[in-house]
Amino acid sequence: MTVITPRSRNAVTTMAGALVVLYAITFLLGALLHLGARVPMGSVVLVEPRIVPATIVETLCGLLLAFSAYAVFARRSWAWSAILGAHAFALAGVLLGMVAIAVGAGPSTELNDIYHRVMLTVLTVGLILLLTPAGRTVFGRGARGSYDRADPPPRARG
């Protein structure tokens, strides 16, 4: 049995929040690239074809992930629901992008293909971890979605 102490809960939720911030940044960067922006990264310049539908989906994914990171860091009672929903939405967006490229609805680049594969893996693993009893417990959701009896429920905060 895994015992999650308040101290380890804080460390795990902080790491989850930091990862979600990173995911949000990558989606928003992808949105900029698909708007036609050229992003210098040291001696390399990132460039992607202009794809407006991809820009819209990536922006929505990035904003939802950023919003869920806010919920985690602000210790909102609904943080688990927000981070779970953001992961599911972003995963759906990645799958939509992969399908669109596979059916020829948009151009394919090596950078975009690698990004889709990495995010597919990361978001799937994150979603699975969030749905485990331990993943639920670190966000105060307990094994069945309610607060653990050992932990008092957090104060209501909008």
C-alpha cells in the first residue's frame, strides 16, 4: 500500500503542475509556429507550415493546460478535475492532429511528427497516472473520488 504524506503530496502536485506548465508552453509555441512565426532557438530557427486549424487547437490546449496548472498551484479543490480534463482535451487535440496529417489534410514535418508522438506518450501516461488511486489521492480525491477520511476536505475556494 502506498502512503502519501502531506509533504510528498505537495512535492508530487508541484511536479505535476510544473510539467503541465511545460506542456502548455509547448502547445502555445506550436500555435505560434503554425501561425507562421519563426522561433529562434540558439543556432536553429524553428519553422512550421502555416495551419490555422492547428493554431486554434494548440492555443485551446495550451490555455486549458495553463488554467489547470493555475488550479494546481493555487490548491483549488477542483485541481484534479481541471488537470484531468486538460490532459484529455490535449490528448484529443494531438490525436486529431495525427489523424489530419495521416489523411493528408495538412503538411507533415519531422518536427511536428516527433512532437505529436512525444505528446501522445506524455499525455497518455499523465492521464493514466491521474486516474490511479495514488494519482487521485495526491490531489485529495481519494480512491473513489472523495476526500480521504484522514485528510479534512480543503476549504471551499470558488
